[in-house]
Amino acid sequence: MCGIAGIVNLRGNVVGPAEISRLTNLVAHRGPFGEGFWFSANRNLAFGHRRLAIIDPGDGGHQPMVSADGRHVIVFNGEIYNFLELRRELEAQGAVFRSQSDTEVILAAWCAWQEGMLTRFNGMWALAIFDTQTEELFLARDRFGIKPLLYALTSERFVFASEQRALVRSGLIDASLDVDAARRLMLDAFGIEASERTLCRQVRRLQGGHCMWLRRGKLEIRRWWRTVDHLPAIPATQVERVERFRELFQDAVALRMRSDVPIGTCLSGGFDSSAVICTMAAHEKSGMGPRDAALWRHAFVATFPGASNDERPMAEQAAAWADVVPAFLEIGRADALTELDRILDDNDDVYIGLPSAAWLIYRELRRHNVTVSLDGHGADELMGAYLQEGQSGAFRLRNAAAAIGSNSALARRGVDLLRALMIRRQGHYFLRGGLRDVPPPLPLVGDDDVLPRAWGALNQRLYRMFHSTVLPTILRNYRSPVDGSRY
């Protein structure tokens, strides 16, 4: 991941170098390999960037990046996996490239297709592009909101960044708490991430699959991606459906092995992570493609000795099949509260449970100098693999507590622990009066999607889990930084 930031002074005032530097420094942990700044001609707009170098790690991928004609400027966090195919298509149309980066491909795609480029991208991204001629600013987020993009609009300025805490601590906005959003979150742990609301009253989330224009001080937001509108034809037979799924999955893994630096994977022993590492091995055997990472045999396994959910034996079997020697990280009771303040801060928001295990295993990758992890998220939501046992937050917290080897007392008091750890903000407790007057559910991405009746109740529920509730929330694992990683 990278860290992106921007400030637009709507009244024409100059953006001070210290302002954009401070905002960018607040996301410095997301990009330890370089920083850059850019100011518009009248200096009322400034971009900042902190780089995690994955594609074209040399100077060619430096950001903010200016187009060859000087008209467009971009800051970008993420990766466009099919950038080589898009580059060839754009070169056939006359585009000339100066670097080997996917960022420059985005700039050329913008010049050629404008917003139409988004549906051509296979990847994850949060980006901002400024047109120096029209002085219009465009921002966009990938289909499912893998990469974060937060913003705030006041009467004086528009600011954006990769993290909510950066905006809150920047001194550029009112950092007061959104009590209604906080109360809603405590009642429904999966009911806020896919909305535009955050715990800060002024900070908004550009939702997954949405893009936004800032024109003459006014925001125009629209949803550019709705999965139900892009469904392919379903093969007629079960055998054909299985084969088509296999082809799509293999292609997805192969594209994501493109990297100019070593990559790895987190291996749990579940069917999603096992399928990923085995498919990586199969891809190597069938012949690696251009720009694929030759150094990919880095598997990291979190183990929970003595816990019923320790999947080490299954992870060892998958690693053996893929001919990979895994690195094991034992996590026990003593790790439940290890560096808890930092872990909660890195999550940048309230989470559904204690995120210690995920944070610790990603830190282990970083300690081994692996900054890219190809992991599986969304398989359970896609395949209906969750055991549904009621709606209580306590059940989810019991699962989270078990995952870090905590004792039964901690599990039983999961809700109280979460409240104590996560709702104290700015020196006060916003739920002092309990859960009285909890506001109604927030509008979520996908709420209004009209789904085919033929799908039935199960598929409709899975669609909502995938787009609106569970997956958007657990993708926070994918967004939380551990001293600069892309995962």
C-alpha cells in the first residue's frame, strides 16, 4: 500500500507546505520508500504521497506523477494488475511511456478513456487525478473498497487521505465524534464500513465502487460499479461452471503474482489460503508470466498452540503440496493484549473483534522483508462458508477471542472489552447512557441492488454479505498498515 493525501483550499488561499507535509507525514507508515509533493500553479491545491514500491520500484514510479503533457497529476494507492495488457492497448493508440509503472498506465488510460478506464482496471485502488486546465479533481475507489479513501469537505477546504486518523489529527477539520454512527456501530459491527459515515462527524468515506468529482467547490458522487449489472453468462452444466470458476481463479492468482519485489502469502489451512498457495505453485510450474515475482515462496502461518481452531496441520499439508517451507508464528494468551494500543490505532476504526492475530502475522512478514502478501479474502462470503449462529456481537467476539488464544473469561466479556477499548475517544465515553436512542441502520453499498428472483434467499444473502456487511468489514485486515506492506 501507499499513503495518499491532498488539500484543496476552496477560497483560493495558498496551501502551506507545512500543511500538506503534516498530512502526508501522518500516513508515512504506509509508504517507507519515498515521499513526494506537488502544488498547483496558484498553489491552492497540493498533493502528497508516501510510497511503498512494488511495481517499477526505481524513480520511474515516483509520485505525485505528472502526465507527459503536464496537464494531469495523479496520486495513487494500490495496484492495477492488468497494467501490461492495458499498456499494450494504449501503445497501439499512440501512447508513449517513460516508466515501467502501473501509475503511468493509469494516467494514459485517463487521457484515453476518462471515467471509462475504471471498468477496464483489474486491481485495487484509491486515486486522485487533477486536471490543471479545468482545475477539476477526480477521485475513485476500486469495486469493493479494498483500498481506503477518506475525505472531508468544509466551507474552506476539501481534504482527503488514506486514513481517517490522518484527517482527524491534521488540524484541518473538526475532529468531533459522530455519536450516532458510533452508537450504530456498537449495535451492528458490520453496519458502517460499507456506508459513507465514519466515527468522525466531518470525515466521510468514499464508498467502494464509487467515484467523485470536485468541481467549483461542489462534490458530485456516483456509483460506477454494481456487480449485479456485470454478471457474465453462467455455463449450462455443473462441470462447465466448475471449469469456468477454475479458469477465473487461476487467472486472478496469476495476475496478482506480478511484482518487481518478492511476495508471500499468509497460510491458515483454510480452503481459500490453501487454494491460493497451491495455485501459485501451479502457476510457476506452467510457466511464469512477464513481471511475475520469481521470489514468491514465502508462506507465513499463525499457530495457536492448544487452541481448538489451530489449523497448523492443514497449513503444513498445503505448504508441502506447494513445495514451500512455511514460517510459523506462535500466538498465545500472552499475545492477546500485546501492543494493543498500536494495533487498534493501526486499524484506524472500530473493528468487529480484537485484530491482534492478523496484525502480528503481517508484522512477521515485514520482519522477513516481505512487503507483498497474496491472501484470500471474500471466499467465505462468496461460498457461504460461515456458520450462522445468531446476530449477537458477543458471538463474533467469542470467535475473535478464541483466535488469539484468550481464556473463557475474556471471551465471555468480549462485548465489555470491546466497549472499553474502542469507544473511548477524546477523553469521554460516548455510550455513557447505554444503547438508548440508537439511530436506524445506515445506507450501505448494495442495499438497493435489485437481484434476480431466481437466485433465492441464500444467494441474495451472500450477495449482501459480500457487498454490504461482512466482506467490507473484514477487508480492514487488508487496509491496516504494519510499517509499510501491501496485502
